[in-house]
Amino acid sequence: MRNTHPRLRLIFYINLLLILALVGYKIYLNFFEQDYTAVHARQVERIEARLDGKESFRFAVVGNIKNSVGIFERQILPMLNDSGVDFVVSAGNAVSSGGEDKYRALYRTLSRLNMPYLLTFGENENSRLGGFRFYDHFGPYLFSFNAGNSRFIFLDSTGKTNYQWQQRWLDDLLNDKKETQEQTHRFVFSEKPLKAVPSEKLLGFDTHYLFPEEQYLYPDPARSALVSIIESARVDAVFSASLPQQYIQRESGTDFVVTGGGGGFVPTSEHGFYHYTEVSVDGDNISIEPVRLDIAQHPFWRTVESLWFFIHSLFYVGYLNFILVICLLSLVGLWLYSAIFVDRDYYPNFDVDPTPFENKPLRVSMLTNNYLPFIGGVPLSIERLRRGLKGLGHSVQIVSPSYSKQPKNEEDVVRVPSILPLGKHREFKLANIFLPGTLKKIRAFKPDLIHAHHPFWLGGLGPMIARALDIPLVYTYHTRLEHYAHYVPLPGPLFRNLVSHALVRRFANRCDGVIVPTESAEEYLRMIGVKKSIFVQPTGIDYQSFRDVSDEQVSELRKKLDIPVNEKVLVSICRLSAEKNIGFMIDALADLAKRREDIPFRCLILGDGNQRKTLQKQIDEQGMTDRIILVGSVPPDEMATYCRLGDLFVFASRSETQGMVILEAMAGGMPVVAVRSSGIDDIVEDGVNGYKTPLNGTQWRKRVETLLTDDDIYQRFAESAVETAANHSTEEFSRCVGLIYATVLAEKNR
């Protein structure tokens, strides 16, 4: 099925044209745009030639250009070209920063002037190692030249050039007698002002808050020394640009001019406006007048300009950034091409024939992060699958962590030494996945496929091993990882809402097939973006072992636990941890005991975990010590007797993908009262073999009360529960998994 959405096609072609245009323009710049060095040397020659023999001329001074496109390049620059001035001087901050891209962009902008130009070295020119670029492209920071009847002097106000040396140089220059006789006028350019601008004349409020003196003035005593030299030598004018203002103050015959409205930010005020300063020299007379520009720029367009300048400047940086931009656009193009032009068939491939593999004995390596003797749903499920597959003639290798109490001389099991126990009671073992011997043992087994039971750690080795052996990889989605955030050293919301889903999605999409126990689990995987083949296959239980328990075995267990004959027995099987929500059950059963003292019951909670002490404390505080018993871990071969002993199975976990213990409880003849969750909905039929409630203690308690007091409903539910469990035998489960293996192998070979 081809996506032919016209908008996507248009975006694709625009993206393609953009890539071609960027690459073409970059090639053009590399071959046809000349590099530039010693710009000031050429510009000074042009100025000297223009002013040769002239007593009258005009020049413009502009400050704080800051690579402005909207104001300087498009508005001020054309006005300068039409003004008839002989040359232009930047009083500083012509670039927004000293990066190579900003210098090159400025060079292209200034190349559009019809007259010579010069730059004053300022803070922006010096930033980001820009001083080296300024020197390489334009020339020294400190320089002077004669033209016409005037001397033009450029200072370095950044401190890059020693201030004492500048004072000595300026003093010698201005007090040279021959120089004094030949030149009528002297102009000094310094990005930082030498005179403080009175605050009341700037904005009308405390401008030192906006522009602290130490930011825009020469440091003392250098400033005082320079001012003394300038005033004693009767310099005509000193131009600076660090303040975004226009202001002229005259002291001791020298005009100190601040002209900072050349394109950067300008606060609106009496002295705040876009402008440049025009200087007219006519013999012995000079005039200095600001040329006010009645223009403004909306903040939106200033933002757009900044974005455009960022894109524009990419052409003037090194190849790395340019290549990154092209790669990003190429990835977008590939995604658009895949979305538009690649045919997709979203239906299963019905041409796959698993028949050749259905009757073939297979060799299967299973990777799991926990296994017997650790008691849990996943280890029990793996063990039953192992026995079932062996019963069908297949060979199984289980790769799992090592445990201190593991059996000796185990068949079919490769134990990987543990490097770190996890959990409050150190119940989880973290296997050393870095041992090369593990892969050697798997290779020696020569598996036909890999079956991973977790998407990380030992299970996470599955894709690597499958690729190395060129065999398919199957993954069983057992656990809702988002409910295990309390075990992970990450912020809970981050793990629940992002990391857990991304981990499952990424791993599942690297597999050749995914097994889920319920349709709701399949729906979840599709929702988070799993694209690979998904097979719904409920986990099997050893149904017959639960039905073979004798009445004598049940009576003996009742006596052992000292439970009177008249007491109803409630059973819950789960690990004692936060995600199992056991505290909810304790509170609800305590409420039941207070409300219905006439109902004798005993609740047995089978399992162990890191919350045992916390839960026992809660039981004691609720006065339920004789009613709720934390039995602890129960060996798997005794589980069936406990399930036949129980009258009702109670459950509150919301972290299950299937809830295999519920099927075992049903096999023992117990109806179920559980909290709704993805693993419960597909097994418990509300009003048929049990009840499902929201996470509401009152509703849950009332359903338990109903099944303990209404014999007719109880009997009907118990019979339905046994029928449900009978459809999930280990034999049928193993046979169906074998068919899934055959299908995945057929697809791989095809």
C-alpha cells in the first residue's frame, strides 16, 4: 500500500531541492568565493587615494552593526551608498560574535558598500577567539594612518593590547611636531567610551542597572591617562560604540561621541534610535551630526532574522557543521521517501510455510535474568516451557544467573556467575554478561534459535548472539516494566513514561517474533510502536497436578497451618514487593473483618520479598495478625496443595502481563477477586469465574464478601474457574510455542 499524500510529496521534493541547493552553494563558495586577508591595508590605500589633496571630505561612523541583516544590510547600507560619504568606519561590535561564520558574513555585507570601510576592534570582534580572526582577516588591532588633512587613530579597548603600551604609542603619535604641523584634524576610534555618559541623559532611569560602567568604559587608570593625552593634544573627536545610544558631549575642545545604533538592539528613548553619525570636514572646520533613521524592527522579525542568519552563517563554518546539517536533512528525506514511495503490506505473510520445521527436533537457547531456585512467575513459566518442549522432542538450553542454593549438576542449564545482587534482600542476581565463556557454551550447543525472556542484560545479549550465529530471535513479553520503576536508579516518571516503553519497543523490533500472553499485551506493544510479528500465546500451567491433589493432602496442610474447618481460606500468591499492591488487600480485608465479624476467614499470602517487614507491620497495626498470614516462599511442588486448600483467590497487582498464578488458582478450584489490569482482563471473566474491580477498596471488599457468603454464586464461579484453567495446560502451551518457533524459522529461511 503506497502513501500518496500530496503534501508529503511536496515536502519531500522541497527537502530534496534544499539539499541540492545547499550542497551546490557550498561548492560554489569553495571554488568561487575568494578568501580575504589584510583587508584594512587595501581599504586604507583606497581612503588615502580618495582624500589625496582634499581639504574637504565626509565619512560615516556606525556602531553596533552586530551582523544585522534587517536593519544594517537592508536599510542603513543602501542609505550610506546614496549619502555620498567618502568612507565608512565601524566604531566597534560590527559582528555579533567573533566566530568565523560571523566574520565571513560581515565581509560579504560590507563588500556591498560603494566606498572603503574600516573596523574598530571591540569586544564582539574579540569574543570566541575572534581576535585571531580579526588579525588574520583585517590586520592589527591598533593602527593609524594619514589621509587628506587628518589623522585617523584606532585603539584596542578590549585589553588584548597592553594599555600602557597604547598610552606610550598614542602620546608619541599625537605629540610628534612634524605630525602636528601636517595634520589639521585628528579622529580617534575606540569601541569603549573614554567618558562616562551621564545616566540622566540616557534613558531617564537608573541606566547603571542596564549598562554598568565597568562594562562599557575603559578600566582606570588607563582611561584617565588616555583622556589626558587626547585632551592635551586637542583631538577633534573620539568615537565609540559599546552603548546602544547616540550621544555627544564636548570637553576640553574634544567631542566624545557614542554612536551605537547600527543594527543591534536599541532601547527606545530620547537617545535610543537607529542611526549613523556623519562627519563633515571642510578645511579647518568639522561638523558631527547623527543621521536618524525612522525605522524599527518588530521582535518577531528580529527572531526570524536571527534564525535566517544562523542558517546563512552555516556556509561559512567548517565542514563538520555543514555535514551535520546535510545529514539531518538527508535523514528527513529518507523518512519521507520511505513514507511516500515504499510499498507496504500490513497484512501477515501467508506464503510462509512452517511445515518443514513443525516435526523437526529443534535446539533452543533461552536467555533469562532469573530462574529457579528463584521463585517467580517468569522462572516457573520458563521451567514449564522447558519440560513441555523436551516432552515434544526438542532440546533446550537455559542461560541464567547463578544462585547460592541452585541444584548441582543441572541438566540443560548454563549458570552465569553473578556480579551484583539487587533488591533489598539481594534476591535479584545480576549475571556477568561480559564473560566470553557464555557465548562459547551457546555456540557449542548449536541452537536453531534464541529465545529471550527479558529485553535487557542477559536477555539483551539475544540480538548479538542471534546475529553472530545467523539464527532467528524470539522474545516473550512477560513483564510490565513501567511498574518496576522503584527498582531502577532513575526518576520514577522518567522510567515509567519513557525509558521502559522505549526499552521494550527497541528490543522487540530487533527480534524476529514476539510472544505475548494476552491480547491486551499485544495491543500495548502495537501502541508503543512494535512492528514485528506478534503471537498471542497464554502461558501454560501444570493443570493436572492441581487436579491430582487428594483430600488427605489438603486436610494435612490445614492441620499444619492450624486453620479451623469452619474458616474460609483466602489465598494470594505474589512476590512481597511494591508493584504487587499487597497493602491495598490488607486494608480491604481489615475493613471486611470489622464489618462482618460473623465471617470467619484466614488469608494466606504465599511469597517473599523486600516488603515483608513493612507488610507485617501493617498487618499488626490493623489487628489482623491472626487473619492474614505471610507464609513465605513455597516450593513449586507444594503450590498445588495450597491452591486446593483455598476457597477464594484474592489479587491486587496491576503489573501482570498475564497473571499465571490466577490460572493456577483456578486449576485448584478457586474463583478470583482481582483488580483490573492488562494481565487480568483476558483471564478473569467478570461475573463468570470471578470478579474484577477498579482500584477501590470498598468495591473489592464487597466482591470478596459476596463470594464468602453466597454459596450458589461461589459454586458456579468455582466450576467456571476450573474450566478456564483446563484450556491452558503446559502441553498445549508448549505445542503452540513450537509452532511459533517453526513459523519464525520458516520466515527466516524464506
